[in-house]
Amino acid sequence: MRFKILETVRDNTIYRIEEDQPTVGAYLCIFKEGKCIEDYLQDNVEECKLFALEEYCIPLENWEIIEE
């Protein structure tokens, strides 16, 4: 089974959503200088997008699927 990975970049920071098993959810990971500095577990990809919008002002339309 393949899982989605979505990314967007802002201010030299990479924001990545990594989908996991449905029973786990999805992670929003934040990378600076190649290192993960924060990660948040949400119920699904859409919840990660909404969290990123609320906490980091990342517009919903900015996400690009890089792996599916």
C-alpha cells in the first residue's frame, strides 16, 4: 500500500504531510535546514492541512502531492 506525501515550502521551511495507516492518521512534519523540527499527528491528511492553515497560515491550495 502506498501512502500520500504532500509538500509545500515557505520561508526556507519545508512543510510535509505524510499519510500513514488509517488507524494511525497522518503527520505534519516541519523541516528546517534538512532536520525535522516539529511533527504533529492528526486524524488524516485533510486535518493536517487545516492544522497547518490555523497554526502556520499555509493556504489549503499550496499543497502539492509529491508521492502517491
